[in-house]
Amino acid sequence: MRRMSVTTLSVLHAIRDGVAYGFDILDATGLESGTVYPILSRLEEQGLVRSTWENEARAHADGRPARRYYAITPAGKNALDAATRHYALLVPAFGRGRKPR
């Protein structure tokens, strides 16, 4: 199993749950851009996520720059599942959604 930090796990969870572009990933994880964007680059290099740029004409019609959208790959889903199981063994409440006491 590839080692995965909790912050990386958080980013992959957000993408798997349907959060698709940078600013929304920042909001979903509560992490800073200086943390999220390097993680996204690493995940893409490792083949765990893929990215595509939105059509520039559509973005400009909405009055904003084009967004880069991220999607989890099958390998990313497998890595996320393995890391979640690993952390669940370390902290039993992690995998069951319980709040610590």
C-alpha cells in the first residue's frame, strides 16, 4: 500500500464525493491552497486523479477564468479504500463516522 497522509486522504475523499475543482476542494477540506494544489499535482502524477480544463469560451461567458476539474481514477479509488482501511485500524472511530469522546 502506498502511504497516504490524512491531508491527501481528505483531498481524495472530496474528489470521490463529487467536488471537482480547486476552490471547492479547498472549501470541502478546509485546507489551504498551498497544501491542496501540490497534493493534486502529486495525485495526478501517480495516476490517482485526472484533470481536464473546462472550455474557455464557456468560462468567459460566465465572467470567470476556466476551471481545472479533477476526477478520481479507479486506481485512486483503490488507494483511497486501502488508506481508509489502514486509518480505520489505527483509529477505530475513523471508519465508522463516530465522533471522538
